[in-house]
Amino acid sequence: MSTWVVTIHCLSLWLILSVSPAARIALAAPDTLIVSTGARSYDPATVLSVLEDRQSEWGVSQVSDDSLASLFSTLNGEKPGFGFSRSAFWLRFCLANKADHRQDLLLELDYPLIDSIELYTRMADGSIRYELAGDHLPFAERSLDYRNVVFRLRLAPQTAQTYFMRVKSSSTLNIPLTLWAPEAFHDKRVAEQLVLGIFYGGFLIMLIYALFIFLAAREISYLYYALFIAGTLLVFLSLNGMAFQYLWPNATYWANICIPFILCFAVLWTILFTRAFLNTAGLSRRFDGILRLLAALVIGGMAGSLLLPYSIIIKISLALVIGTSFLLLGAGIHAVWSGFRPGVYFLIAWSAFLVGTLVYALMVIGVLPSNFFTNWSVQIGAALILILFSLGLADKITMLRTAKEQSEQAKELAEATAAAKSEFLATMSHEIRTPLNGVLGTTGLLRDTVLNQEQWEYVETIRLSGENLLTIINDILDFSKIESGKIDLEMQPFELRTCVEDVLDLFAAKATEKKLDLLSYVDDGVPPVIRSDRTRLQQILANLISNAIKFTQRGEVFVSAQTLSEGDEGLRLQFVVRDSGIGIAADKLDRLFEVFSQVDSSITRRYGGTGLGLAICKKLVNLLGGDIRADSREGRGTSFTFTIRVQKATAAESKTEQRQDFATLHDASVLIVDDNETNRLILSKQCQRWGMRTQTAQDADEALKVLRDGLTFDVGVLDYFMPGINGVELAMEWRNLPNGSPPLVLLSSGGPPGKLDERIDGLFITALAKPLRQSKLRSILAAALSGDTVRKETPQRSASSFDSSLGQQLPLHILVAEDNPINQKIALRVLAKLGYQADQAANGLEAVEAVERRQYDLVFMDMQMPEMDGLEATRTIINNTAPERRPQIIAMTANAMADDRDRCLAAGMNGFLSKPIQLDELTSKLEEIGTRIKEAKQT
């Protein structure tokens, strides 16, 4: 109780000192300030008079005219402060030097946030001397290297000098003037640097301390605390002019708009720190919701500081500062009331900071005078808050440690429960897997029947969807088996190269869709046939390759195998799965192999997955006698390296490998043209292994140079997708050379391009999609050298059974916002069957951008999407789009619960369709909206 009494008493005394008459200078205001020898400083406010120029139209010749002298008002010694004003203000004062020698003085304006300051000196001969300053000029143009504007004044002996100062600013107009003797100003400056050094040094020490504790304890409150300190430090540096002096002296535009931005930046981290420190989400959902809303407003204020006029946004930012201070004070009171012990420190700290902020804000807008207490009130409050927050955080860490010790007491019970859940999950996963296998088996049978192209795509969609579901179920089942120790390894002989190629074939379609090079290489030192668990090895490779393709947008995915060592226990093989994808941050690598852990675990994450795949890989690799690691660089790709122990196959088992000697390949020459260096190396080594003579080129220009030099080849292997001249164009150029062209094979990582079949007639014997099986490539090259051809079949397409007249009867511009590729395809195909050519967006952010670019009548919006979900996208479209351009938004989502429908309608959607979409419901919705829009256009 005594602590509260002392605290309240100190705060009351502080506020009284800030506003009491004793804090003001109330002296008589004679017409002229006498400058005497030996005085250290003077207060020009005692002789200041002011004239408000509302239209900013008067010049010095007018205001210095005696006819306007009566319009000036005296300030009676008060510091001039006019708050926010669009007017220009003229200040007039007179200095008299009665000494027999010249006196040099410095006139300081102790408020750095003024745009324009003009000083006019009426000389003895009647002429006017003009000086210009303010933060609209680069800092280097100041006459004195100092955070405040300082003018040099020279008073001749036995003379009086009249000065006129014109000030105008989009910020508040506070004009505290001080007249200094040079020696006194120097002493004051040294003392000020010492005080500010201690003040900012304390901030830096606390910042480093907070970061150190965060790294040691991994408590997010300390990170937010560090960012709060950094934001507050920037605020003080900006308000007192030191940021303009040292951080951005030449950035005048930024210097004039940075204050509201930095204020909002500091407030944002203050809010986030409060939420983390007080755990408002757990203590009070209402307070937490208000804080999150306030954080959104503050972010809007940061954006507004770059767009809105300064005179408007500075008021908004100050309102946010004051409002946040009171709200956080309420949060502290609620925390203390709820029994949260560290909340006491928070409440006392914010009580001090609130008073300081309030006092300073009232001084800025002109309600309180400018003096030591008002100018330094925020700094005093900040010093208190740093100390108290540190104490509160230390107390919170102590509480967390106590809670951790208590939680460890229940660890054994939790582990037993987890084991029971794992066994139950394994049983249920198995029961689900059985009927799903029937679905996939039937789909496989259907794929073997005669199908046209459209039917084939439908069957493939069913197969891929079923296999994706089966993959998830298998992951859960395998993990349960591994955890319960029920998994057994089946050691069988198999050909390693075929094993790797079989896995690559599983992902060939996905790699082709993304135009990725899917490559593999098995070193010659690896025995052709080994003994191990082929199924588990393929499972490891499949998980790693699937991840690599998922996180790679362009480039390649490369799989290699080599022998590391050989001993009595068998062979130690090393596999590397390398991609050129987005990479992983170094601080996230240690989480990769944890159960249910993902690098991006947010609701709107871009990539899906259960977080089990890599954990299963690690356990399977360990079962196979090896280990696994990951190396990555953000933006440069990721490489997974794992080892396993295998046995050499016996001579009898090795005979199961059937090899064919292609004599036609021996000593044949081949030209390999591919812009991918890895693929060139692999193809070259494979052909050399078959006895062929190889020549490589990285692009068409290099290949043509080789050919024009007179070299001839028995066969050529050309990549289609190359920069500049592609593979088909290269073949045409090759055919026009004097010696013509040999049999050519076309390779493509993106599938055959449109109408390629017509273009390759007479140019290529066949076109192959990557990845290539070594045996298949060898057969193709042998066939090419022997003159065989490859037959190509064109599938037949069936007519549509959908009514395509709906799009003609009721035309609509439609956008489908859906992140799942299969659902995208289905939605677009169904709409196409109904006569609508819809656009697509892969997430909510793309949907918002699409609506901004083009006017749509109808948007089908999924709820859960990366980048921005459907609910947020709907709200954004409604807020950013004029009513006459606003589309109808219909939810098309797998979230089919009643509260999901309510959430969609509350967000502003106009309807709701649950997946799987029924054709009659979709048609009815299209007819309803189309009819309404058609009638509106007719009227």
C-alpha cells in the first residue's frame, strides 16, 4: 500500500509542477531587451510580441511598417505556443547593446519540428538581412551543427536592433526562444550531451539486455519489449531533432513525415508487448480483441502517415498514443484485478507513462506551456517504465519456470495417454485405408481401359485425390507403427537405379506441371543390385522429393546416390535430394524433423501438409541404420542428405537384373544440348557408360557453332525449353545445314507444348518428358540409330453433356478464388460446361487484386486460402469497391457447418455453397444472380 501512496504522490507532484503558475515565467514585458556584459542567457519572451497572419500573405516590409505595429500582441513573458494552426506567425523583439564593444549572441529555438523559420534583421541603414532555416532544408545548411535551429546575432556597440521572425509549420507551433552567450551555450550543450548520453545509453543497454534474455529464455515478451524500446528510442530521437541530425540529415521529405509514422510504430510494438506480457488472450478476450483492433488501427496510421497530410495524421497519431496509453492502463488494472502478479509492475509503469504522455501531448497542442517538466515528461515516464517493465518481466519468467516444473509432473501420464491415442489412431487409419485402397484399385483398372482425353483427365483427378488422401493416412499409420515399434523391415534384393526411377515416375506429372527438371544419377560405384527394404527406401525418397517439388517453383530437383564406405557390415550408401526452391531459414532447420512441426504453421500458410513426412523419414532412416540432415539457404534451395546401410546382393540374386547389350550404341557420337548443367552432366555420363562419344552444348547458339565448324553426329538429344532458341527451332536450323541432321530426340521438363506433334514431324523421332528412365533413353537411342520410328496416337474427345447455353442466356464475368489446384480445375471445367469462361485466383490476395483490375459480376470464394483467407478477402473487396462495381460473392467451401455459413454471411458474402458442389445448386445460383443482373441492366 505504501508503494501506491508514494507513486500517486510523485505523479501528482509531477503534474502540479507541469501546470502550476510557478512553472511559468511571468515577468513584465518591456519593449527592448537590454543585453549586458557577463550575462549567460536571456529570455526573449519577456519582450516578444506576436502577429498572426491567417492568410500567410504578409511580407517583412508590411509587418515592419509602423502602421501594423498596433496589431502585434505582447506575450507577457509566456513561451509562444500556438498548437496546430495553418496561419503564419510573426514574432517581433528588440535587443539593445549599451556596451562599448560588439556582443555576439546565439538565438536558439528549442523545438526542432518546425517546417520554416525566417529571421529578418532591420539594419541601421534601414536594409533587411534575411536568414532561412527549418526542417524543410537539409541539415547541412544550418549555420550551427546542432539539433535545434540556432541563429548567430551580432550587436554593434551602443545600438538597438529589431528582429522579425516568421514561423509556419504543418506540425504544432511551439517557439521557445533562448538567447545565449556563446560560452554559456557551449556549457549548456556539453551538459545536455551528457544527460542525453546517459538517457540513450540506458535505452541501448536495456535493448541489448532484452534481446539477450529473449535469446536465452525464448520468451516472446522480451522480443516485443526490445522492439518497444527501439520504437520508443526512435520517437525520442525524432522529437528532439537528433534523428534529423544523425540518422537522416539529407532526407528532408522523411524528416517532415516521420514523426506520426514512428509514433505509430512504437505504439504497435507497445500493444504487442502488452498482449504478450499480460497474456490478454487468456485473461480477457474482450481486452485482447480491443488491443488487436487497436493494433490494426495503428498499422493504418502508419500507412496514413505516408499518404495523408501531416496536419491531419499527426493529430490521428497523437490520438492513438493517448488512447493506447489509457487502454493499456485499463489492461494493467484488469490484470491486477485478475490476480496476475507481474501486472502490478505494468500498472505502476503505465501510470507514470500515461501522465508523461498526457502532459507532453497537452504541451504539443498548446494547452500547457513549454517548460522543463512538459518537455521532458515523456522521457521521465519512459525511464520509469523501462525499470518497472524489466522487473515485471523477470517476475513473469520466474512464474513460467514454476509452471514448467509443475507441468513436468504430469509428463508420464501424458506419455501414457499419447501411446494409447497412437494405437487407436493406427487402428482407425488402417480401417480407413482398406476401402480407400478399393477406390484406388478400381481407378487403376479404369485407367487401363480405352479412354478419351477428357475421361483420362477425370480419372487422373480421382486417382490423384485418392492418392493424396492415402498419403496422409499412410503417414499417420506409419508413424503410429513406428512409435509403437510394430514396423518390420523386409530385406529383399532389388536394382537401385530402377528403384529411384520408379519414385521419380510418381512425381513426373507434378514436375511437368511446374516445368521443373526432375533428375537422378546413381554413381558407378554403387552395386547394380542391393539388399534392403525397397518399400521403405522409396517411402523416404518419395517424401523428400514431394517436399522438394512442393517448395520449388523453377529450376530442378536432383536425386543422387553413391557409396560412402564398404566394410564387414555391408555398404553405407549416401542419397542426396537437392532442389532449387525457396530454402529454409537457418533458425528453422532444427524443427524440420519434429513431429507435427512445420516451418510455416500459420492458418494461411501457402503450402499444405501434416508435418509428419520428415519425422517419418528420420525414423525410417534410423531403422535402416543411417542418419539424415538438411542444409539450406533461403532463396537458394535445400539439400537433404541421408545414409543407409545395405548388403550386396549375391551372385544368384544379381542375375535377376536383365541387361541388354546395345551394340549399335558403341562408338556412336551424340550431341547433347540442354541449358541445365546437371542434366547435361547426367546424360553425358550415361551415354559414355554405353560406349558413346559425347559432345555437350549449353544452348542452341553453342550447338550451332559446333555444327557449323563441320562436326557431325550420329544422333542428337535436344532440350525443348532453352533460353533464346528452343529445341524445335534448333532442329529446324540443324536440318538446313549442308550435312542435314541425324535422328533427333526432344526432351521437355514442361510436357510437350501446344501443337508440338505437327512441328516435330520430320524433325524428331520422339519427344520425351523428364525425368527419363535410363533404360528407356538407351532403347530410344538404339532405335534412333537403327532407323526405327515411334508411333503416336491422338485420343478422341467426346461431346459435352452439359447445357452450355446458360452462359449465353445469362452472361456473367466470374472469378473463382480457390487455392487447391484440383478444385480449381473442377470449378473452371464445370463453369466452362455451362458456357462461362471464368478467371481464377489462387488465394484471397490475388482475388482482391483481380477485382481491383477488372469488374466481375460474381466471385466464388473459398474460405481457407493462403496469403489471405476468403473472409478477409471478402471484407477487403467490400471496403475497397464502390457499390456499383461490387460483385456478388458466393462462398464455395468444404466448411459445411452452420457456424461456417454464418461467418461467411457476416463477412458480407451473398450466398453459400458447400463442397462437394451439387450441379443443380450451382446452376440455380447462377440463374438467380444472372437474372437479377440482367434485369438490373435492362432497367
